Amino acid sequence: MTSQSALSDNEEQNYELFLQQVQASGQVWGLHGKEGWALCESIEFEDTEVFPFWSQEDFAAAMCTEEWSIYEPKAISLEDFLTEWLPGIHEDDALVGPNWDTELTGLEIEPADLAKALAPDA
């Protein structure tokens, strides 16, 4: 079982933790700065961007070092994430990186798949 205070090197466990904690807390954490929201190039797909999000503020805060020190964690309500963010990310042909580790690695999820996982009854 993954510790509640740290992400593991198991991408599937980190994803499951993301789903559990976001459903329990009703919020998602992104990184925001003067230039906007943090995003990265996909490791899996050429010319595709990934928006990383975390299930805890401290997971997001751990990313704010070196070139990402310009960002700070910012909460997004689960409702806004489901109704505004995920459809927008889909329209941008981008992916979501749930609970990426400090090496910026983790699963790259289609926004619609994440929406179904977070709100199976929707």
C-alpha cells in the first residue's frame, strides 16, 4: 500500500491513489504561475502535451523546484475539473498526468478515460 505522504515508483498505484484521494477530497491540485498552468511534453506521444495534476497539495508542492520553482500549487474543484478542465484538455488534444512523481514520470491518461474513472455514474 502506498504511503499517504509520498508517491511510489508504481505508476498504477499512484493513479489509484489519485482517484481515491480526489474522490474523497473533491479537489485536484495543479501548478500555476504567471505564465499559466504547468504542462509537459508527452513521453509516449510526439507533439502531445500533458497537464500534470496531483491528489494532494504536498505532492504538487514537491514539484516546485528548479525550472518549476515559478509555479505554486493551486486547487481545482472536482466539479470544475470534470466539467471544464477535462473537456478543455480533450479539445486541446492533450493528456492528463495524474500523480506524477518528482521525475515527471507517470501514466498519461486520456481526459475522457479519467472523467469516467472519477465519475463513473456521470
